[in-house]
Amino acid sequence: MIRTVSIVPTVLSGNKQEYRMQVERINVFTRRVQIDVTDGIFAQGETLDMTNIWWPKNWETDLHLMAAKPSENLDTILKLSPSLCILHAEASEDLLPIFDVLKNADIKTGVALLPSTFPGNVKHYIDAADHVLIFAGQLGVQGAPADLMQMEKVPLIRNMKPEVEIGWDGGANMSNIRALAHADIDVINVGSAISQAENPAQVFQDLVAEIDKSGVVL
């Protein structure tokens, strides 16, 4: 049985004008969006500073923070109040106290795993999280190819915490979206395939239609 799968566009920009343009384009056709933010250290790509991030009030926003010390942004995260805040297991500080603060503020918690991170090594984070993000692209960059071998992490995570929401981030497009949807993944984040499209709304609808198809997955 295939789980219900959500296609979630991502926003990544280091320019205020471009950021606004991406937000306005996406706002036409979806309400759940992932905002990617880097600290310039953990991830090399530059994005807007956390204090310049915003989104429409009607969005269900997943905030993906690629930072070595996410606690330094905790006050800003609380003010922004995303639906979900995703932090990296590879951060240089313990995430559990941060998770506790977020949960007390009614913000769901997520943990992202880089390709080299084995789920069993961060079980304590997975046990505490509402969402596990399998990262399979290049940090801070849209358009990198997907490392589809990362799908092997899905059953490992399911065995640890069957009910957790599992997300995918990295290289999702029309050529692989169906395979990802059939891999027991709940949320597929899509970056450049939508953001760089001439008609992002149509691409979004095409991706949704593709994962709804039955039959053999190629």
C-alpha cells in the first residue's frame, strides 16, 4: 500500500527580491512549503539571514535550518513559529534540548540526515523527532542530482519509529518522483524542478499526477 505523499516546494534564496518572487509564485498553488536557511558555515550556499525570512500566514511552513549551532537562532525560530523546524543531526551541539524548547512552543521537530549519516547512529534524535529528512542532494544548492541510494535509509527509519513522517530532499523531479513516492516516503521536497520552471504551478500538478499513477515503477 502506498502512503499518502505530499509534494512540498522549497524556497532557497540569498536575495530579498528573488525570495519574494519565489514565495509569490509558490503561493498560487500550494500551502505547505519548505524554507531552506544556511549559516554559511555548515552549508556553503548563502541564503537570507534568519531575521529576513518571512512567509504568508496561511502557509504550513517547514523551516530547514542548515546550521552548525542552531541554538544561536532559537529566539528567531520561536518568533517565526514554523509548523516544523528541521535541524541537522550533524550539528556541533546536542539537538535534544532545542527539540524540547520547540515542542513547548508547539513547533514540530525534525532531524535531517546527510548522506554519510547512518540512521542507527542518531536513533536518539529520530526517537525524539516528528519528522526525519533524508538529505540526498548538495547543501545550500538547488539543482544537484539525487543520490537515490539514500532510499535505503527509509526501512531503517521505519523500523525505529514506524509512525514518524519521512521526508526527502535533493534532486526530486519528474524522472524520479514516482520511485520516491513508492519508497514509503511521506514528503518529497522539490526545489529547482519547480522554482526554475517557466510554469511552476503546472509542474507541481504534473508531479502530483505522476505519483498518483499505478503500475510498474521504472
